[in-house]
Amino acid sequence: MDVKLWTYLLVGLTFALYIGIAIWSRAGSTGEFYVAGKGVPALANGMATAADWMSAASFISMAGIISFAGRDGSVYLMGWTGGYVLLALLLAPYLRRFGKFTVPDFIGDRYYSRTARLVAVLCAIVVSFTYVAGQMRGVGVVFSRFLEVEVNTGVIIGMIIVLFYAVLGGMKGITYTQVAQYCVLIFAFMVPAIFLSLQMVGNPIPQLGFGGTVSGESVSLLTKLDGLSEDLGFARYTDGSRSTIDLFFFTAALMCGTAGLPHVIVRFYTVKAASAARQSALWALLFIAILYTAAPAVAVFARTNLLTTVSNAEYSAMPDWFTKWEKTGLIEFEDKNGDGLIQYTGAKAAEKGLPENELTIDRDIMVLANPEISELPNWVIALVAAGGLAAALSTAAGLLLVISTSVAHDLVKKTFAPEMSEKTELRWARGGAAVAVVIAGYFGINPPGFVAQVVAIAFGLAASSFFPAIILGIFTKRTTMQGAVAGMLSGLIFTAGYIVYFKFMNPADNNVDHWFLGISPEGIGTMGMLINFVVSILVSRVTPAPPEEIADLVERVRYPRAAMGDDSEAEVSVH
């Protein structure tokens, strides 16, 4: 079978599985819709968390952006893996013990304020919409190539699919769907990685093949890639262009943003007890590590294959994969000197007397195109498409659920209609998800950058808004309602304003000279987080202390009864 038939077969089978699970596990109550009835086993929850967290940015875009950025791309690996450890160890057990459905629930009760809840809802919606735009873009990229449609059409197809099983199944349906999606995406990522590692260095383990010697040659793979890059006017692959301070701020924004992401945090409410939350966090970290330790190897394989395949090649003799990706608009060739050869050169081409670059490549296609460039079997190429869709749709579904619960539970019921029936609340939640899909689709069609860049922006917004409020809410008794609200607003406004200015209002490439302290828009969330911490602490010092019941609540959340001689892990709440 050709690639198209294999793609229809594998994608069709996986989608049938997802939809079947959604129908089987259809949510019948708000408890099942929001937190799957709190009955998910730790192992399954760990697998679902990994799928929820390893989005299109991890599967499709991360290896692609590393393949272009080289050392600078390491911030994604360090930030996202380190951030998950931070979340699992520092926040998850305490938030799970608090026993509420959502992060705005925690902030609203901990800071004894409707205003704080509304600000948290605003932050959750802004972060989730920014993040989900990247996932819808990823869906569009996959569909555009393998269904041979335009990217915008691919986004619309993805909107329809994710709407069906997110709205129908709620968290219960999404959780078990994501278990299946994790199995699909990890198999789809590792199979071609193993093939490529064997093909290029003769080692079946990609994590080791990354530093191996090229088959039939006496040079290491990274040394060969450095040489190829320099010969074509690119920077050495193992060098970087980001300043040290930007690397630090960017990594910290990704780490703290991970710990503040509402769709990941809510995962720890779906298990039976705090001990199960800790176990599922460990399982998720192990499942995540499989992909993340292989991503740098996939990036090197992809970059090496691309440079050796397209540079100085005859355009008329390029294989089918090049022509098909051209139809999507994600690869563009302009024969500037009319010689019929593809000149793929970097910024330093003129210094080496090389022609001007004639090829534009969207880095989001690298993981998807790599098996085709390497001439792997057709079923492997189709499998990667199924894995990319699984990664994008799993996270999109989780994010849409956060948006719908923020609207129905935290905004409508908790703020404006506390007497609302459960049935009416469930209708609001499903309606909110439907509206969210449409808005997310618009941002997927008109994204502000590559998938990983868009997701990095979402992490920065989460770090600058949620992270300080959660940390101070758990580990201090003195932080007040006024302090938390002022901190969240100041951090979010500063970060969002900086991103909007440098990404939309003044996006020229030379803006690095105008960045504050040389910090990129992707890393500015760390500065917003520091502003949030400072404002929260200072305002809390000059405002009345929280009520005594809030201090007792913090005490009970911080020190489980098991530590006081009671084996119960009952949840705590404020009344």
C-alpha cells in the first residue's frame, strides 16, 4: 500500500478507537465530566497525564525546533522535563489534598475571594487558549500533508473530531482516550527513531545513537552535522546564539509554567487519594522520559538527512515527499539564480561566497517528513501521522475541558448562579467546550509562531500568573486576597504586554537589541513571575491578614493527618 492508504487505515483505526472510548465512558455527572469521578487508577492516570502533557509541541515541534536551533533548543528539554518534576514534587500532592475540581477553585477558596476566583478564571482561559492554538496548528500540519489538504482545512477537521469526544466524554472520556493516545504516540515516535538510529549509526537505541559514529565513516554524527552546517553557512549545530540570561529565563519560564498549567494540575484530582496522585506523577515522568530522551537524537537525524538530501540537489529530480510538502505551503522553493538547483544556505552564506538561500522550511514538518526523507517503509510514515494527531488531540481535549470547566463551574456556577442544577451546569460545560473549539480553531489557523513557540508563550503566561499564587497559597499563611489578585494581574499584564509588543506589534528580527536585558518573549514569563511574587508579598504585608480559618486550611493542606498519627488521607476544604 502507498502512504496515503496506510495513513487512512492507521488514522481511521486510531480515531475509531478514541471515539469508541468516548462513547463507552460518556460522562453522566459533573464529577465525571470534571475529574472522572476521582476513580482513575494511578498507572492509567500517569499514562493519561503523559499524553496530556506531551502535546503537538513535544511530538511534532520540539525535535523540529531543536534540529534548527541546535544547542538553543535544549531549553525545551530542560524546561519541560524539569518543570514536570517541580510539579510532581512541589505542588501536585498538596493541590490534590485540597480536593477541588480546578485551580480557580483552589485560588478562590484559599484567597477567600470571588475576585481572586475571577482573575484565576481569566488566567486559565488566556493560558489555555494560547496553548490550544499550538495544538490545533499541529493537527492542521499533520492533516495538510497526509490528507493532502490545506493547513486551514486540516485545522477544521481536527476541530470537529476533538469537539466530539471532549464534549461527549468530559474528563472521564478524555482520560481513557488519552491512555490509548499515549500508546499510539510513543509507539509512533520511537519506531522511526529506532529505524533511523540503525540506518545512520548502526545502533538500535536512539538515545545512544545520538552520540555514535556514522555508519561507514570514521566521524561522529554530531561532528558531521557541525561540518555540514558550517559548509552551508549555518552556525555550528552544537553552538548557540541565545545569551546566557535568556537561556536561564526561558528555561525557568518553561519549568514554572509547567507547574502552573491548569490542564496538567487537574490530572491529580482524578485519582482516589493523595498517595495515588504521587504515584501517577512518577508513572507520568517515566512515560514522558521515553520520548524526551529520544527527541535530541531524532532532531540530529532529521537535520543531517535534510542537509544531505536537499542541498545543491536538482529541483526537477526531488522525490515525491518534497513535492507533496510543497503543496501544503510548508516548504517553498524559489529559484533565484535560475540554475535549477536547490540552494539551501544559512545567514553566513555570503561570508563563504555561497548563493543566497532559496529554500524556506517550516520547522514543524521535520518529525513528520523525516521518515519520508530517509525512505522508511510506508507504514512507518503513516504511523508518525497517527502519532502526531494523537499528541495534538490529547492535549487539545484536556485544554478545552479546562476552558469549559472554568466557564461553567468557576465563572457561572460559583460566581453568578450558585443554585444552578448539576444538569444545567453540565450543559454549560459542554456549550463552553463547543465555543472554545471554534475560537481555538481560529488561533490554529492564524498562529503567532511555530507550535513550540506558541506553547512556550502559554507556559510563560502560566508562570507569570498561576505559579506564584499557588506556591504562596500552599506555603505561606500570610498571603492575602489583595496580594494574590494584585500579583496575578501584574504578572499576567506585564508578560502578555511584552509578548504582544514583540510578537505582534513590532516583530522584526532585530528586536533582540531592544529586548529587556536581552530576554526573549518566550522567556519573559520568568520576569513576570518575579514581579508577581514581589507584588503579592508587598501587598500582603500592608493588607489585613487572612481569616483564621484560612490559616487552618493551609496547615491542614501542608501537613496531612497521616503525619499526625491519623492514617486518613481525606481531602480538606474551607467552608
